[in-house]
Amino acid sequence: MGAEDRLREYRGKRDFDRTREPSGQRAPAGEEPRFVVQIHDARRMHFDFRLQVGDVLRSWSVPKGPSDDPHDKRLAVPTEDHPLEYEHFEGVIPKGEYGGGTVIVWDRGTYEPLSHDRRGRPVGFAESLEHGHATFRLHGEKLHGEYALTRFRDGRDGEEEAWLLVRKGSGRTNAHGTPDPRRARSVRTGRTLAQVAAEGGEE
């Protein structure tokens, strides 16, 4: 499935005459897959965790945000795929638009897929997600180290699909959990949610 098809749901939910979110006309890709974590002060405050898989960003809503503490198991609910350039989006989504509220880029960087089969052979990242368990190492400005996404509810029988996002490790070493989102600052501009909201847009 190409990016045009994979972004149909994303585009169908947005009026690009009103929102400054990228429409996905470009698909810049680097040598290493990218990730971004955005704080989204919408109807409910949450973190959006996005991993580049091919030519789109696979996305999960993480209410409490990713944690660097291996004891924290964070609920992650999948959302629609986003265009790659969404990695850079920071600003205010107008009230009345899908996801209306303020967004900042809390962390970003590259990641290293680590999934293997039972014989130790590498498994493609998209395939590992399809099977419901993917491991990867983040190289971000704030998040570092090995993480895993594991599906525990497949979305059948009327239930919402759900995953767990967990920092892998045997103990708590210099772990701080997740910061207060209202005090957190963007790695892109150094601004808080309140500052972005007051300025009314993106840089």
C-alpha cells in the first residue's frame, strides 16, 4: 500500500484550508528511520508516539507518555498513519478541527529496529508490528535505549485495539518517568504548550 492510500484516513479527517498540519504532499526520507514524540493538548492531554515505517509515520496515542523507567507500562492506542513531514509539526490546530488543540515536538531522532524471529533472524519492522510485537532502540534528544511495543488487544469483537509501550531493562537506572507535559519544552523551539498557544501558531 502506497503513502497515498495509507494517508487517506489522515487527509479525510482534516480541512487543510483551516489547519496548518502538513497534507503529505512530500515524502522526505533519510537513511535511518525517524521517530517523533509530540505532546498534544487536545480534548484530553496526551503524547503522540510516531515511528517511521516506510513512507509514513505509524502513530499511537499514549495518554501518560513514554517513560524511561522499565517498570512503567504505558497504554498506547493506535491512530491513523501520518505523513513523514508531521515530524516537524508544532502549532495550534484550530478549534472544531479534528484534534483541535496545541502541539509541541517533545522529542525526535532516529530509531534502530531490533525485532528477530525465534531463530535470531532479523524481521522487518512492518512485519513485526503486524505480528503484534516490535522492539527498537531510540536515539532521541531525550529518549534513549531499547523499547518494545506489544499488542494486547487486537480490536476485534468491538474492542479498541491497544498496545503497551515499555522501556526494556532490568532495573531503574537514572530513570525519571515522564515529565509534566505542561512544563515540558519543545526540542524544536524551546517553547512550552502555553507559549505556543499564546503565539497562536508554528514557527
